Amino acid sequence: MSSKDKLNRREFIGTAASIAASFSIVPSHVIAGLGKVPPSDQITVANIGCGTQGLREMGGLLLNPAIRVVAVCDSNKYTEDYIDWSPYGIRNDIRKVLGDDSWWSNIKGIPGGRDVGQAYVEKFYSKNTPGGTYSGCASYEDFRELFAKEKGIDVVKIMTPDHTHASIAMEAMKNGVHVVTHKPISNRLIEGRKVIEQAKSSGVTTHLLAWSDRPEYRQIKSWMDEGLIGELKEIHNWSYRPVWQQWTKRPTDTPPIPKGFNWDLWLGPVPDMPYHPHYTNNVFRGWYDFGGGSVADMGHYSLFPLFETLGIDQSPVAAKAFGTTTREEIDHVYHWVENDVAFPASCMIKWKFPKQKTLPSFDLFWYDGGMKPFAPEELEMEGKDTPEEGLMLIGTKGKILGGFRGENPVLLPKSKMDSRPASEKINSREVNRKTDMWVNAVKEKQQTPGSFIRAQTITDTINLGAIALRAKKRVEFDASIPKITNDESSNEFLTRTYRKGWEI
């Protein structure tokens, strides 16, 4: 049968529904009343990226009755050498979703790849089929082939390493497919700008998964609007990450490419280099080529919703950063390691923001790898220190301190908080946060609060921080161009050298 004669998945669902209707016509509202979502009301999703995080989050897709996962994609077919935070965490999550305590029983390591993703999806859906089998999940190595052949896809969920997010999102939007992606939109500033512009012009729904509804931030804004901390001067945010291994030089050995792993495809837009496992799995994010460091990994979660709540929509005008220094011993002499390939094991970044609509000019500070601000006087007087991770806003008249994402925010000093109504004291553990608002947005053809079109400031900020680390000097930024205005050589870090055929 020629490609023109083949039915796409949505047509197939519609045809199957028509055949079924010829035997017994059941109104959709009756099906819905039985707790089932009729196939015509489900949105079809392709999951691109079946590594640890892709598999960890796939259960949320499968358990959502409004979603039907119809395809998976990964440049790796199958291996058992993935790295994760625990040896059995993902396995146990999958077992719970499947209701099968035997899943992965004979596997020695942590598996991943498109074969695992496909098996997971089909095992789940087979539970509700009359014959107990299901084979309706397509599997692809190359996302470009997926978009060429799967014409019935509503949404693509991007769960790949950072350096390929932009390429996949652009291809999806060109095909009229809605896009949900993990952070960042891109690990290059200009590339991120192009993705956001495409999102604006395409009209598809887009969603950056780092956004979350945070009533804590609304409470913080309420205190600021009441003048309780005066004019905002500084925002401090700190994380204990990285928790992955961090290198300072490229590996020199050249191990063989694992069977079933398309290294050329995994590289995507990055220029050719030899395969090495130190680049892949969850250690990719430490490299300038492939990741965005701890600030991209975690800073999106804390800062994106904060920017949205406080109305911070003007990008920073300057950034400066310091990172961990490294030395190595060669022939009994210690030598400085000039690290120009990877994020440091710990760093501090300072951005200067211009005046916003409702905020004065302020400075934003980021710390990671064990670095954090010293305790302010208000904490020292109580014999306390800043927490392991946290968020602190400093104004001319007071301070606000919370967890990394503003959890359980309090006014400082304690006496000021003690005088506030009990209703202002938030227990973040009891907050019910919706993480799938993109599903209804897709159905209603609307944008989400975490839409790409709202994410330029956070994308600029994160990527400008990486530029400051690589430039090793203060960089001044004109967001209207965009360009580094005080150091021409640093402009190379705004973009990347693209491999032929991968240009954006």
C-alpha cells in the first residue's frame, strides 16, 4: 500500500469508531459518565526521549485519561547502562503504574531507550483491551521521521538532552504540532529567541514544564505590594546541585559506540566529536555543548514562575560569574586547568536587571554547588543560618526568606512575621499544584501560563549566565539586538557552530 493510501492514526481512530458505531451507537456523554474519555476527545502524544526522566514522567501521561501516547522516539534503541538517583526508583514507579511487580525482574542495570518506552506504553494499554495485547505505539529513532510519518499527533513531549530541545521544537511547530518541553527551551540565547518567535508565529500551544503555580509567590508579591520590604534591591536563589559528575576537560579515550545507539543523531546540531559515555545520560548537562549547568537545570523552576508573578519581563542588562578553579598534578607539578568546555563544580552568577513596570532596577544572584549567601543579620540574631537551598528577596526595609522555590515564605525579622495573619502562613506541603494544565490548553487551543511566548526573559537570563561563566568577565547585554556590547568575542557564546543540516 502506498504512503498516500495509508491512514494516519487519527483517521484510523475515527474509522475504528465508525465501525464500532455500526454495531452499537453509544453517545460520548454516556462513555464519559462511565469514567472513560471517548477516543475522539483524547489528545495524541508522541514522547521524544526515553531516558531516565522520559520514563519517569511517562506514567503521568499514561494515567491521564485525556491522553493517548501513540509514539515514542529515542536515538538509543536499548541499553541497561543508564545513570539515575536510585537503582530501583524508576523501575518501582513503572511497576506501580502497570500494576505489575515483575517488571524489569531480570535486568541487571537501569534500562532505557525507545524499546523500553514502547514496551511500557503497550503494556499499560494492553490492560484494558479484550485480548490483553496492544501494539498501537509506534517507535522511531529519528524525530524527523516521526513527524514525517505520524500525521495524527497533537502534542510532542520533548524529554531529550538540552542541546536538541530547539531542533525538535522547531520541527514540531513547522508541522503544526503542539509542544511541551523540559527546560530549557534552548541552551543558546539566540537559538532560544528563534524558538520563541516560531512559537508566536505558529499559533500552536507551547508549554515549558518548569512553570508551576506557586501561591507562595503570590503571597510574596502581596507583601511587596504592601511595602513590607520597601523597594526591591536583590533576589538571591541557591541550589546544592550539581549532583552529577562534573569534568573539566574532554575525555581522550575513544570507547566504542554502544550497539543500537545512533551517536550521530544524538549529537544533533553539535559539531562532530568522538562518542564518550561522559557526554550522555544525565551527565550531559554539565557540558557547555550539551547542557545548561545547574542554573538551567534548577533555576527555571524557581525563577520562571517568580518572574511571571512579579512582572519581570525585561531581560538583564549585564551579568558576571565566578566558578570553581581546578588544578592537576603533572610530573609532580600542579598546573592550572583552563576549563572552557564544562560548567564549574560550583559557581556564583550576578545579573543586573533594568527597571521593570512595577519594580526598580535590582540584582539577581545565583549560587550552586554548595555556595550560598551568608545568613543575614535577622537570622544570625536567632542563631540560624540560611537553608541548604533557598530564595531570599532583600528590600530597603526588610527581607523575605523561603525554600528554593519560595516554599513556606516568611518575613524577616521573625517579629514582623509573628504579627501577620495566620492566613498568610503557607504550608507548601499542602499546596495542590497542577502539572498538566497544558492538556486543556491544547484542547481549547489556548496558551498556558508556562507558554514559550512568556519565557523570553527567563531564557535570556539563564543563557546569559552561562555566557558570563564562559567569558570569565562581566558582560553587558543589549536585549533589543541581541548582542554583548562590551566584549565582541563573547558574542560567539550567544549561538553555536551548527553541524551541516542542523542549522536553526
